[in-house]
Amino acid sequence: MRNCSIKNLPKNLDDLHPTHRYAVEVVAGLRPACEFEWLACERHLKDLQRQGTDEFPYVFDETRANRIFDWFEKCCRHVRGPFAGQLIKLLPFQKFDLGCVFGWVHKDTGKRRFVRSYNERARGNVKSTEMSGVALYGMCGDCMYPPYDPSQKRYEDMPEVECAAVDKQQAKRVWGDAKAMAEKSPDILKRLRVRRTYIEHATRGGWLRSLSKDTKNKDSGAPCIVIVDEYHAHPTSEIVDVLYSGFGKRMQSLMMIITTAGKNAENNPCKKERDNLVKMLCGEIPMIETYFVMIRTLDNDDDPHDETKWIKANPILQEDNEYSQELLNQIKTEHDEAFNSGDPDKIREWLTKRVNLWQADAENKYMAGIMDKWKALAVSRKEFLELIRGCDGWVGVDMSKRVDLTADAHVFWLPDGRLAVTAHGFMPEETATKHEHTDRVAYKHWAKEGWCTLTPGAVTDYRYIATHLDEFEFDNNVKILEECYDPYNATHFMQEREAAGKTVVEINQNFLTLSEPTKRFRELVLEGKVVHDGSPLLTWCLSNAVEISDSNGNIKLSKKHKDDSQRIDLASAIINALVRALTKEKKIDVSDFANADFLDKLWGN
């Protein structure tokens, strides 16, 4: 048993509420669970010991938990699989998850404690069924009353339930499952009117509808329950942020995020959310008392080939029924097919979907697997500037639309053979706020720290770029041999630079020109022969970059998303500079060390 701080765990489990019983069984080691599930269960038991205090003004109302249980088991029917048409019987792990989310309430008002819920588990573990039932509960059964006094229950007028997904197809699937469940469940259908694109309550109005990033008007106004499906697939947190901004207008709004792991962990809003929640569960940051967290995955030291460990990510395998047996067989089959094929795509798919293991990057990410190496090569800005003082270098320029991010970069060969790189961004001040919302990064904060410059007005003032280049060269006593530029949007600016006496070089943006420096830069990072000043903006751009290739195996950088929300401008500027810098790559001259003693040792004399 893990080191549990709770003393005297109940021994008679039969008398416990199902939510409490499951938590005790996990904490006591009677049910297999990963570290994160164990911590979530321990959290619940600790909360029971301090409930109703001034420091923790919440209590567990069994009647509120039982309401959601009864809703499923007396009203909701399966829509597919071996149990299609039958009433749903909630499994123990579901009674824990749902019991926690809906059972914990404020001790005075009965307002639901949890405002947000994050639930992560592997594919096939009835996520769609569970969320369909919750969505319908939000329309029909959700209410509020003082603890243990259902006679005073109040329902929301015009309830709003939003089923959010990454695209129209997925959103319709989420909403479609809820629609199918309603149509198969007479006790539910009599309360609702099913329309072509939404479901409304027969007497209280409102709606249950689907939303995606493609939905023109995502601002619902006042959601009661928001269900975010497969958050790992969302390129940004936009839809989550928009829907969450509508909270506070209802008695007890709730956002439920449910997902599997994803394949782009480096720059994924879901993974960032998850990482913070893991820190919270582990006690590294303060607990958010209104955020429920349940993550079911393999532990770090678990062998993914060991099928006895799969149960940690697949709680339904705890049950002995037809569906769990079929699921286990499917996981086995897919495991053998993936690993016997040697196909990295199939392997990554199995690891994410079947045992819920996040993968570091998409396969075509330029810096896949080496971002940690890159970050470890950073030095302080002061140390970086001392390293390059007196060096010859090259400038790279990447000009975007004048309302977007623009970049310049400096690269230098150091005497020890390392490549020193730094880059700076430019963006119009008036569009920075908009881009912070679309790109989900802190341009204004980075500007204050000196990693980028926000130029006055609505378009980038290129004079600031010229000033930055000139001041960087003068202040740091470096000699810039060439300024290298992508001709897109930059011709006039570079003509001005040439007129000012600078040596400018146009860099063709074809595969043949860019492939060697793009490959060489990555090699230098892998070899530990790069040093940089730790710019978070540059690091972000590198993490966004994907590589594309031609039929001859040449590569160059590109963006993953056409909407430009994941920008690569600073990385592109470095590659532009490196095209020319590679012609004079600094090599360590062995002759400097080749004295007689050195040669004797080399040849074993």
C-alpha cells in the first residue's frame, strides 16, 4: 500500500456509500490504480475528514450523488454495444467520479462544489455514454438544494448544456449520442423536444447543442453544464476559455473535460492543463478546491507490454462482463498489430488511445524528442552576450504580414565550435491582445522581459527592426557579416538596409536551399553544440515547427496549422541566417593541439 496519511481506514466496506467505498478500496490497494487515481481517491477521503469546517465549507451530500446514479440507472439506456437498449448500470469507478462531481456541495447553500472536472482515461471506457447521460441530466434532472433537503430543490430555467468538440464532425457525434440516448429512453424523451440541431426541455426551454471551433457564435451566454470532448485534439484552449467565461450567471455551472491522451504533448493546451493538475494532485502547487481531477494511465515505471498493467488506464477491465472481455481482446489485438508492424504511427496510436500515454510530439515535429535538450543548452542573457562579444555573425530576417509576428535572429560561431543563437520578435502593439487570445502565449509579458518588441500602432514599424539590429551590433561589439532574408514582405526593408551600407543576401525559400541548414541546426542541438539565451518566444516557435520534405528527402520548416496560431517566425529567421553561416562553420583546428606529446598519445607510442 502507498504511504497513505489517512489512519484507520474503514474495514466494513458494505456500509459505505459507493463513492467512499471505491476510494477506500483504491487507497487500501484492493483495486489496481495508477498514482494519480490513488491521489484523487486519497484527496476524497481527506476531504471527508475535514468537511463542513470553516476552512473547508463543503459536505458530501449522498442524496445529490444518488440523484445522478438514479438518473443513469432508472432513466438512461445504452445506445450501442452488447447492452444496447438496456438501462445503464453504473460501474464502481463511475460512481466514484460522478459521485464526487455531483455529491460535494456547499454546506450552507447546497451549491455544487466542483466548477471544473478533468477526466482522462483510455479509449473504450464508456466516456461517450457517460457524458451523454450527464448532458441529459443537465437538461432534466440537475438541481440545487440545501444539503440533505431535496424538498427545497430548484431547477434552472432555460437550462443551457453545451457539448463542445474540436470540429463539426466530432461535435455532432457528441450531441448525436445524447440525442440517441434520449430517443431510446422513454422516461427522458417525455421531458424533451428533439429538434434538428438541438434538444430543448418541454416546459423549461433552453437547449442542449453541439459546439466546435467552427461554430460562428461560441458565446452561449450562461451555460449550466459544458462538456468538452477529447480535449487533447484541440489546437488551442479557445473554446474552453470562451465557454468558461460564461460561468457565474447560473446557480452552479460545471465544465466537464473528458479525454484520452494525445500525440502532441509539447504544445498542447490539454497537456498543459493536465500538467498543472498533476502538480496539484502531487502537492507541488496549491490545491484548487473547486477542480475535480481524475487521471487513469500507466505509471512511469510500468511496462506498456505488460497486460496486467492495462487495467490502470482502462478501469472497465476491473469488471467481469462481456464488454470488458471484448475490450481486453481488442487491446491485445491492436497491441500485437502495432508492435509487430513496427509502424511508428500505429505504435503511437496504441500508446495514446489504449494505455493513455501522452507522446512527446507529433511525428513530423521538427524538434520531436529534443526540446528538453534544447532547453538545457540555455544560459543567462548576460552570459550569452559575454560569449558572443567580439565575434563575427550573421543576421536572419523573417518578415510576416505587418499585423503578425516578425523576427530577426543572430547566429555566431564561437571559438570552441559551438553555434550561439538568439532571436527577437516584433508585433504591432494594437494587435498584441488579439494575438494573445488566438496564439495563447504572453506577448505582452515577453515584451516586458525583452524577448520581443511591441511597436506602436496597428502595423509593425520596420524602423524598430532596423534600430534593434544596429543597436545589437554596436552594444555587443559584434561584426555582422551578412543580413539574410526571406524575400516575402522584406524586399523594400532589405533595400533600405543595403542602402545603409549593410551586406544583404536573399535566401531562396526552396527545399534545396533550406534543407542543409535545417538538418544541421537540429544535429548541433543533439550534439550539444548550440548555446542560446533562453528566449521563451524562440523556444515556443521551435516547438511549433513541423518539417515537410520533398521527394528527395530535403526538408524545411512549416507551420502545423494554417490559422498561424502556432508561429515559427523566430525559428525561420535562425535558419535563414544559418544558410550563410554554414559556409564558414567554425571548426576546431586539431593542429592547435598536435604537439609531439599529443601525437604520441594519439598513435599509442
